[in-house]
Amino acid sequence: MEVHFESETLRKVFEKEKKLRAKHGAKRAGLIQLRLAQIMAATCLEDLRNLPGPRIHQHVRSQGQEKAVFSVDLDHPYRLLFEAFHDPEPTLPGGGVDWSKVTKILIKGVEDPHG
């Protein structure tokens, strides 16, 4: 898949191991690098559903939210958050995101979605 970043600052942190470790610590930085490698190796978002280990899911849309937000587990409770980077977002005939057609994502960041 094609990976894009929400900001240039975020891209620089994710692409420089030293910056990534300084911001997130060695363990989480390693997991971020692993998840990015898995995402880039996938053809589409659907491929990630079958990976052993990382739990990937779509978050419930909040009112007014245009794009669906997805996350993949890192170290509890942190997750790598992203959205489909398509306009329009690929949808299923009955509604919802068509994971098999998502081939580009936009990394939003790393956070504890419950905090």
C-alpha cells in the first residue's frame, strides 16, 4: 500500500529511527516500524485483517467526520491511527468502507484512543 502522512513533521519522525525512538521509546518505535512495514507490504487494507497479532479495526465515525479512522495495535493502550487516502473513500454497496479497495492510507499519528 501507499503510505502518506498527515504532516511533514509526522513524516520526518516516522522516517528517522532516532527521532521515532526519542518520541515513542524503543519498544513502541520498533512496533511502529513493524506495522509500517506490514502496511507497505500489503496490497490493500483487507490484507491486514489476516495478519497474526496486530488487531486492526475501524473506529465508529463521530458526527461530522468525513473519513473513517482505522487503528492497528502497538503496545497497549497505544495505536497507530490512519484513514483511507482516497477521494472519494471506497465504499461497499450497502455502506461502509470497502477494505479491499483501500490501497492508500494517511497516517494520522500514534495515540491512546481512550485517553
